[in-house]
Amino acid sequence: MSMETKRVLVAGVQGVIGRAAAERFAHLQQTKVLGLSRRPGDLVDVEHISVDLLSPTDVRSKLANLTDITHVVFAPYIEKPTAAQRSSVNVALLENLLDVIEPASPSLRHIAFYQGGKAYGADLGPFKTPAREDDPRLMPPNFYYDQEDTLRRRQQGKAWNFTALRPEAVCGYAIGNPMNLTMVIAIYAALSKELGLPLRFPGSMSAYRALYQVTSADILAAAADWAGNEPRAANEIFNITNGDYFRWEHMWPRIARMFDMEVGYPVPLPLAEYMADKAPLWETMIQKYGLKNVKYEDIVSWPFGDFIFNSEFDNISSTIKARQAGFHDCIDTEEMFRQFFSSLKARRIIPV
């Protein structure tokens, strides 16, 4: 394999997961990366195609000539108000892509795709912890299950295989991505500091004290790389997290220090409501500090922050299965936050 050229297709390349995966693969030897998204691409060393994966016609016209794809990283996601609608639209994204790539690229060997805490009911309430990959499924519909079943059905008798990776609260760099916890924290901290306020945890006290975990987008990218080369990962599911756990009550003061801020006593604050009027302040900050001109509505999703900061139960998943299969990458979460916030300052996304 080391002498062959990989051709990696990353669908959803502008999202936090897809972007990190594309950046990792682009730095590997003998590897070429093609990124798909509806928005224009901006990654160096990544060939980009703007395509609407919900349109079979557009997919066919843009991708039918891709005859050398060896690996697919499937990371797009479309939010819908109901579970049934989420399942329908996100399965369609996958089916439309495979309907073209499978017959066009006989060299296809592996598909990495992503699930998450919703597979265990993290969006519904308390669940059994530590969550394990062999825990029984919940009541459908669930788009994670339906995408997995689609791949299992299509994989029968084929030369390619797949791996499902289950992160929790992915943390990385992406603009316009709805589910990016570290962007929520960074922008909330920057706004609070500009207003002369201490950094207050904006969720419930129960969430402040519950055990939590997150996944670095870089760790997740490494897992996709590993899974595409590891026979023990074929047609399997793996929890992928940083490898540690924390409570916000201990992590929050450390985050405050990263921004040179005082930490305030937690106050439940619906971010979607109280951050809704901060666009003018953000525009002022862009001019004042010479920040990258990113629209306020594109930089962060406050409802996602509200969801995470009001999860009032332990959220822990076991990663022993991945370790036993040979994936050992990990990172201290405090250090991950520190590196990420430093990167945002260097990119001129938030003030230094």
C-alpha cells in the first residue's frame, strides 16, 4: 500500500470533521485529496468540487468521471426538525454519492463515516455510561443507524469496507459549521471580554458538574486515516474521543485563564437568545482588532452551545475497542483547547 497512490474523496470538506480529515490526508505521501462541498473550497493541496449531494443529477455530472477513488471520508450533515426528516435527507446524501462513486471507481477500498452520541441517546437524556459500541440500538428513526444499514447492505460481496467513527462534541476549525463546540466557547469568551464581563459558564449547574468528553477534530482525522488501513477496522464501529474526561466546573476556570479573563459564577444564559443581538458588536470588533471578516451568523451556532451546556448527565464512552484494534492517539483536552484558541488568534478569528 505504501507504494500506491491513495485518492481520498472527502465529502463535507468545509465542515469541522471533513476539513481536518482533508488537511491530514493532504500531508501524507502518495496521497491526493479531493474535497466536496456546496460552498467554495479554500484548502491548500486539496482539489475542490462544488456539488449538491442532494441532487443525483448534479452528483452524476460532477463526479462520474472520478475513476480512481480509493478512500471516501463521508462527513456532510443536514439538520432537520424531526428524526425521520434527518434520516431521510442524510441517507440521501450518502446514497447519491455512492450511486456514482461505486460504479465509477472500482479501486474503492474504504469508506469512513461518522456517528456520535445520538447513537446512545445523548440527545434524549441520560444514557448508560460508559457507552459501548455493542450497546443495543434505540427506537428508530436514527440517521446514524440508517446510514450504517445502507453501507452494510451495499457492502455485501464488495471489495470495499467501511468504518463508523463515533466522536463526541468535535472540536476543530471550520467556519459556517453548526456543531463546533470550541468556536462557541471562543466567540462567547471574546464577546464577554469585549463587554468587560467575567467568563461565566452559561449552562445549568448540573451540566457544570457532570462528567463530559470531547473529540479533537485532529484525533478524529487520525482515526479515519488509521481505519482506512487497518483490517481490524473493517465494517466496525469505534468510539473516538480525546481519551480523557472532565467537568466544566474544573475546565472553565482554565479556559478563562486562556483568555486572560476572570471566571464568574455560572449563570444559566440561553445563548441563542442573548447572543442574537451581538452582530453589531462583532462587526465593531472586526474593525477594532483587524479580524478576518467573517459574518456573525456564519461563525458560530448558539443553539448547539445551549444543547451542550445544558446536558445535565455524565457523557462518557469507552474507547477500549479502538485501542484493542490498534488506535492509540489521544490528547489532553485542556491542551487541545489551548492549542485551538491560539490557532484562532493566529488566524485573526478572535482578538489576541
